[in-house]
Amino acid sequence: MSISYEGKVAIVTGSGGGLGRSHAIELAKRGARVVINDLGGAADGTGGSSEAAKAVVAEIEALGGEAIANGANVAKYDEVEAMVKQAIYQWGRIDILVNNAGILRDKSFAKGSLDDFKMVLDVHLMGSINCTKAVWDVMREQAYGRIVMTTSSSGLYGNFGQTNYGSAKMGVIGAMNTLCQEGAKYNIKVNALAPTAGTRMTEGLIPEKAFDLLTPETVTPAVLYMVSEDGPNRTIIAAGAGCYSVVKLVETHGAYLAPEDQTPEGIAAHWGDITNTDNEAVPQAGFEQTLKFTGMAAEALGIDLS
């Protein structure tokens, strides 16, 4: 089976270099027309230049593809709206959005400023929300859309010095979990990428030989699969060095505690039952937890909920 994006239009944010550039070029190679969005700032979000985005456009055009450059700051909704209008004017539709743009302002929580924290959230979390909001109605009306959020192991599992980054990267998972429900009847699928790649944002953090294995090109296939017509929905794919896995948020079955045990001491005494991984599940919606807990309690108390 060959996956093609002929006739599709994609926006890839932060695609002037690194992962975004790789995603954009590979989409274009398979027929997509691509908006190369990049503010052109430094890794910490300062500065700006359109040269990187224009260079990627030139690369795509040299390959026989179609692309346009856009320097919108994803943290500013009016600029994102203008970018979407540019794409619609140019090509008439938007089928794919890859939310990739990001910055780093790493510091321990004690030393980091709230201004830096807010800026990281504005770019990673609100930037993803801004871009998704701007294309949402377009995708609903055309009854087709594929959206990728970019999360991180720093958000999923934690990483010293990245409270701001980790918070933002977990935030996009919360957005994905609900957007995939709201978009389902409009054939809009929303997934997330947890990449490990050797880019300017990770340079110096890992050994050079390992860095050489972590090319953006080994991550991009996961994105291409997620934005394909028959790709998954509500899935977190981790990718790096040619390796791919799926991340799942699981919940143990848990235990009902009798009224006299519904105390912190009771929880401590039954901690083994509560944390037992037998019959753990991957809930698909928040209400499933409510139904499970009320069902367990009703069964223990002999209450008929029908």
C-alpha cells in the first residue's frame, strides 16, 4: 500500500528546520502542497527571519513540489488566521495541520521565571490551539482533516528543568483527547507525536554518536502515517532513531472501599488492590471512569442502577 497526499494541502508549523522541515519535505514529495510556517527565531523564541522558511520552499520547488512560506507567530491568533486565509486563497482547502513549532527556556522550577513559563505555554500549547482553531471550521465544512499535536517524553514522563515545556506538552494531549471526539463525525482525526530527534533543540544534551542516530527523517514517517487517510485517531506515537512505539494512558481497575475504609488509612491499607495492574484499561473518554466507579460502588452496596 502506497500512501499519497495528492490533492491535499498541509500546514506545518516551525518547518524552517529540524523536524518540521523533514515533515514538510516528505509531505511534498508525496504530493501535498505545503505551507512552510516559521517565525525564524532562535531556539528560545527570540528574533525572527523568513529566510529559513523560504529556503525550505526552494527545496520543495526544486523537487517539483508546491509550497509557500509564512512567518506567522503561532502564539498570535490574528497572524495564524492570516496564514490560514493565505492557504485557502492559494489552494482552496486545508487537509493537514502539523503543530510542530516550539521553543525552549529550560530552567529548574525554582530558578525559572513565570514570564518564561508563560511564553513556553503560549508557543507550544496555545500555538497548537490557535492553529487548530483556525483550521477547524475549514476541516468541518470539507468533512476531512488530519491534525498532529507534538507532545514530548518531557510532558508524558517528566524531565528535570522542563516544568514549563512538560506542562505545555502534556496540555496538547488533553486537547487531542477531546478534539478527536468532537471531530469524529466530520472525519477529523487528531493524533500526537512524541519525537526524539537530534535537532538544534537537543544538540549538546545527548552523546554525539547517539545524536547521529536521531535524525528528523527517522521521526517523520510516524507523522506521515498519522495524517494519512486511513491513519489512527487519538493515538500517541513515539518515534526516534527508526524506532516507533505507542504511548497509552492507562487506569487500574481499582478497588471499592467500604464506608468505614474510605479514609486515608483505608487507602493505605488497600494500596495493593488499588494499584494492581490486572484488568487495567485505556479509557476513551472521561465519563468511562465515572461509569466504572459508580458501577463498582453499586455492586458492592447492592444498588440496582437500571
